[in-house]
Amino acid sequence: MWKLICATLFLADPVLAQDWRLRESDVLFDAEGLQQALSGQKIEYYDGGTSVFGSDGTYSYTYGGGGLWEGHYEVGDAGLVCVTFVTGTLRCDRFVRNDGRLVLLTEKGERFPVRP
């Protein structure tokens, strides 16, 4: 069901349907590959923030200076990951591989490389 919602949002919302400012060197994930890359992982960004993708679909993001957002995530094709936070807010981002590194792309066109 959640995958259908994400797919519908992706196709219906022009912001989510944008090209995400992909670079020629970006490699997209399929849903299975992205699930394997994220499930059960804690990833850290260079700004000090961390994301935890629980193997049970739980998600948390901690800002570098503190502050916590919690919710549930679902992955889709083309590297799409959508999080529904406990506040009801929905956020969709995209993960790609670039030069062997995992990179988060936001709908605003920002790029956040993940620390190795």
C-alpha cells in the first residue's frame, strides 16, 4: 500500500517528478538494492546529521546539533525513499551512488554525501 502511495505522489506531484539534478555519474538504485543499502543501517552525513533506517521500517533523523525526527520509511524504484514522520509530515528524497559513495538528493536539489 505504501509503495502505491509513494508512486502516486511521485507521479502526481511536479516537485517530486523533477529530475532531481542528477549528474551523469549518478547511479540510481532499484527498490531492492536501496532496501539492502539502507535497512538496519545508521548513516552519517558530513553536516553531522545521522539517519537510522530500521530493518522494521522505522526511521529517525538526528540533527548534528541535536533534535530528533522519527517516523517510518518506505523505499521505491529509482532510489526514492519516503518518510512519514510521527507529525504526519511526508518527505521524499532520493539516494544515488556516485563514485562509490552513497549520496542523498533532496527535492530542492541539495546533495548530501554520506560519510564512509
